[in-house]
Amino acid sequence: MSKVEPGVLAQLIVRGEHINFGKGTFSEESGLYRFTNEDISSYFEHLKNKDKVLTVIGSGGQVINGILAGTEKFDCFDISVFPEYYLYLQLASIMALSKEEYLEYYFSDDRDVVFNDDYYDRIREFLPKKYKDFWDGLYMFDDGYDIYNSLLFRSDLCLKNFVIKANPYLQEDNYERVKSILKYGNVTINSSVCDVTKVKFDDSYDLVNLSNILPYNFSGDRIDKAIEFFKESFNLTDTGEIINYVFNMSSDVEDKFRELLEPNGYIEELGDKKKLLVYRNRPIK
């Protein structure tokens, strides 16, 4: 079924005619994160002053906050076919809507407002054709509320106050800054669907943002393979770094990663049991 065109597959999932879960933790048909469950504000400094970035797409938050941080060139990846379509929906939403309208569109408790058709009519004007066709195909036959609450999206709890706190672009006047960059800047985004642990990226990057990938792929007796993965999969610029967010890490696993990362990396404490693994291609003084 994964060979079906993404727009058609999304329509089948929204209408309950195809089940896209039960295929492992992540797959080509995995549902969308409405918003990141990472506190990007806690590691926002790592996103700054980066020319070219390789990042997971996920909910799109890593890219949008990266734009705020000053990056214009993004190579993006995800194992699921859907995140790039959602990323462009969010970018178009920022261009089309005020911050208050954006928050209503994605968070309203009113089923007539969340993913509202009237808001989408304004958003679609900023969507490139590929992504407009995808979302038009859903809105043509399905109610916005039904789309947003279907299995096309993950069921993770998504609290508005946390999302605002976790995403710098939703704080103060940063939303307007991102809107201005998107409208008048020169942001380029290249997207690919792949399992990042099985791909070699040839370009050089100032930042590789792996989100929370390591625990799913390098745990138990595979922890030792993590640094090998870094070295074989990614090329970093002289000041480039790889970051990986970790929600909960046992002291034994933390000690092992500290040992593996040195002298080229370290573990940064982010608070509330969250940590950031940081690795560079040369010893950190």
C-alpha cells in the first residue's frame, strides 16, 4: 500500500479505508506529529548561525525554528511520506494567517474552527502545487476536523501552552519574523523519504538535527554503533555538529554515551530529565 501516491493514501487513511499503524514504531505510512514534543527552546542556541542544515522533518518544528535561527538551506528527511506535506502546510499557514489565527487553526476546541475550511482557503494560496494538490484532495471530500482527528495524525497529547513554550517561533514577535523571512527571504528546502540510518549524505552540514532517533536505533548492544553511524553517514563542516534530543536516559546508558562521545562530544542537560547529545568531527576543547 505504501506504493500508492501519498495524496490517495492520505484520503484512504482519513476515511478509515486503510490502517496505517501496527507496522512498527515508524514506517513510510506513519502518522503525523501535530507539533514537536521536544522543547526546542531549550536547545535553540544550537540552531543559530548555521548555513546548511540536515534535519528530520517530523512535525516541521525543527525546520521552522531553524528558519527563525537564520538558516536558509535545508536538506530534510523523514521515514514517513507525509511529513513534508504537513511542513509545507505549516509554512503556508504562517504566510497566510496571523499568529492568533494560526493557533486557532491548529488548536481550537471548536470543531468548526480547527483545520477550518475558510482558513485553508487562504493557506492554499501559498502552497506549491504538489502540496496544494495533496491538501485539496483531502479538503474536497473531508471536513477539516475529521482530517485533523484522523489516523493521518498521531494521537499524542498536544498542549497549546507547551507548544508555545517549546517553539521560539511562537514566542513574542518571532512569528512575524518567520513570516517575513518566508515571504521575502531565500529559504530552500529539499526533502527526501528515507531511513536516515541506512543512507549516506554526501553534502557537508553545519548542523545535523536527528531529533530523537538514536534511542530507537542504537540501544542495548547497538549503542557502540552510534558513533560509527555519525562518521559514516554525515559530513560536517569544520564547526559542524550533530545533535540528538533524548527524553529519558538511564544513568548506565548516559555513562556509555558520554564515554563514546568523548573527546568529540558531550551531553548537555536541558532540564526536566531531557538531554541533548552533541557530537563534532574534532575534539571539543
